Amino acid sequence: MNDLSPVIAADKAHVWHHLSQHKQYEQIDPRVFVEGKGMRLWDATGREFLDGVSGGVWTVNVGYGRETIADAIRDQLVKLNYYAGAAGTVPGAKFAQRLIEKMPGLTRVYYSNSGSEANEKVYKMVRQIAHRHHGGNKWKILYRDRDYHGTTIGTLATSGQDQRALQYGPYPDGFVRVPHCLEYRKQWDVENYGERAADAIEEVILREGPDTVGAIVLEPVTAGGGVITPPEGYWQRVQEICKKYNILLHIDEVVCGVGRTGTWFGYQQYGIQPDFVTMAKGVASGYAAISCTVTTERVFEMFKDDASDPMGFFRDISTFGGCTSGPAAALENMRIIEDEGLLDNTTRMGERVLANLNALMDKHRVIGDVRGKGLFCGAELVADRATKEPADEKMVQAVVADCLAQGVIIGATNRSIPGHNNTLCLSPALISTADDIDALTTAIDGALTRVFG
Ligand code: PMP
């Protein structure tokens, strides 16, 4: 291994890291990863890690070191690297067609570069529809407590995770919060919890006035907010409510999209038909920056008008939405998932993660709840099973650190929901084997014993 100390020095001197408290960071030598293959990573010291979170934030769905994706990108780049705006590109057109084949009922793909941007496009579309088709009404967008949709001011206005948003206001008007649906932390003492949680959305619509509400944005399975799987009956009721009040349903698949839950999209687990779907992370597994905003012909038609009207179309562009590396990588990423049967593998391995975590519940009373869909699973840690008091955040972080010391990378819900940053997360690549899964949960077992006794 080369001496990487100059790299580490440059990193410490000049890189402002994401989500990092640099006061703390100055005291340590940052870890620099230099190589990845499959589920494994190597750092600058040559140490090997098993990655249980697909690149830190649930992104590298098909694993590291995929030469065929690198080849597809290279072949495309030397032919044509870029063209943006009104003209098309070959991979852009091909990937849109392949994607739409996986999404019955949806027909149009709008390219940009990040999850935040893909979501922001929807908010702009909804507001423009309000101007053009609802006489300025139906411009509000509902979002859910504990969900997250991005880092821009618009998407932060829909952050259900307070600590991410608190210091960046004031925010634009028209974004209204609805309650979350985590059954483990019941807000209503009823039998049909899913329907009740969805009815809470209807209550907000009625309070705001149905004529003012244009759309609702929801994660199919809430990711960073605690790996929250929806309770039985929730989605059916949400869909009914949207139909009843003519509210567009926007599903944020930035995390769940492209295989993570065992179907191409998370919403397909729950039999719903969205009006907008946004996706980013898994689209090209982090080999290129690409995000997509996908919608229906009905929505698309609302933006068609007389060619001479300068306001009659979606007045938006994303400069790097014209990079051909994104759709070229995404096409190959999709081929890999199909040819290697990774959706079925995700379902099978996801069941194994849940079975292993449930078995750990018998041994570790600190595990209060286990939940997940496909290879997107969480274990909520509690100080007391009876009261469900969340485990101390520092102890949760100590479990993550213990796993890291064992050479295993796991995650925990980000520090964004005061008092509720207590869920361990596992989201390994869709190529995981039974041995990989067992290694991840064995590491957690050891860590829980050492941290909690
Ligand atoms: N939506 C969800 C559900 C996310 O988890 C994220 C990122 N973690 C985003 C949107 C924002 O994506 P990006 O960081 O690519 O802007």
C-alpha cells in the first residue's frame, strides 16, 4: 500500500466533510477508503471492512468494483459525454424506456443529479400546476414527521427531521406536516393502526382545506427517520384519501428505489399507484451521479401548451442532467440486477437479516423492535422494553463504533430526531450472501454484549 499520509494531511487541511463535527475530526486521522470489491472495502492502511450500509448511505446496490459499469461509462464518454437541454442522448432515451417498463402507469422521466433535486422538481411541478390549472389553489405540499427529502431549502421545508432544518430557515410557505406511522410508537390506541395513521393525513387536509393541498410526499419505508415500515392498511387508505381530494401522490424512492426492498420500487410492495416517483442513490449505485423524477402522462400533459407561451412549459433545467455517464451507468446497473437475480436475492437475504435480528432479541433486551423490507432493516434500541424509552444515543453510537473496530460497517439513524436516534441500520448491497448477513449480525451481537452487557 502506498504512503497515504500526504492524502490524509490534505483531507484534514482542506476537505469540509458532510455531516461532520470538525472540532472532533481534528483530533483523529480520518479514515480514507482506497478500494472496494463486492461488499468489501479497504482503507489506506490496508485494513479490510465488510460494508453493511452500501457506501455509508444505502447507495452501492450492486456492490463495489463493477468493471462492466466502468466500461459502459467509458464507452459512452468517449462517444459523447454530454448534451443538455432540449436535445436527447442515446443512453438518456434508452434508460428512460427501460425504467418506464418497470413502472406501469408512469411514462415520463426527468433527469437531474441528486435526490434533493429530483424532489425539488416535483415541488416546482406541483406549484406550476396550481398556477396553471387550479387558479392558484392546490399549491400546498404535505410531508410526514420523521421523513426526509433533501438538503435544499425547498426540500428542507419538508423535513420531518427537525435537527436537519432548524438553523436554515425561514422556509417558504405552503409545506405542512402530517404525523408519522410508526406502530411501535403508537400515537393512537386502536386496532387498525395503519388506517388510523392515514386518517391523520385526512384530518390535516380538512384543516388546511382540500382546495389548498396539491400533493403529499412520502417515503415508502422511512429511511434515516428510523427504518419505519408502514403498518397494514396504511398505503391503501393513503391512496384513497389522495383520490378523494384530488391530491397528487409523490413517493420519494431516493433510498428504496431500484431494488433495495426486493422489488424495483418500494411502492410496489404496497400496491399503490403514485403520480410522482423520485429516485437517486441506487439508480447507478454511486458509479455516476444521476437522479430521476418520474411521472404520469396525465401530469406531463398539464405542461403542454401553445409554443408561443413562454410560461406554458416546465421552466426548469439541470445542467448535469445532460451527462450521459448517468444513464449509461444506470442501464448497466439495471442489467446486472436482472441478470444476477438480485431482486429475489434481496428478498431472501432481507428475510435472513430480520430472522437473525429477531433471534438477537431473545438475547438482548435492549432490542425493542425489529423492522425492515428487503435489504433495508433496522433494530430499535430501548433502555426499557416496557416503557420503550429510547436507548442513550451515545450507547447506540458505541455499538456502531464497536462493529467498526471489528471491521464491520453498520449504521444508526442520523442525529436528526431529538431523543429518537436509537435505531441500528443494516442496508448491505443486494449481492449479499448468507455468510455476509451472518457476519453482520454476529458483529452486532458481540457489540451489544460489550456495550450493554
Ligand atoms: N430523500 C431521501 C429519502 C433520502 O434519504 C435522501 C438522502 N439521504 C434524499 C432524499 C436526498 O438525496 P441527496 O442527498 O442525493 O440530495
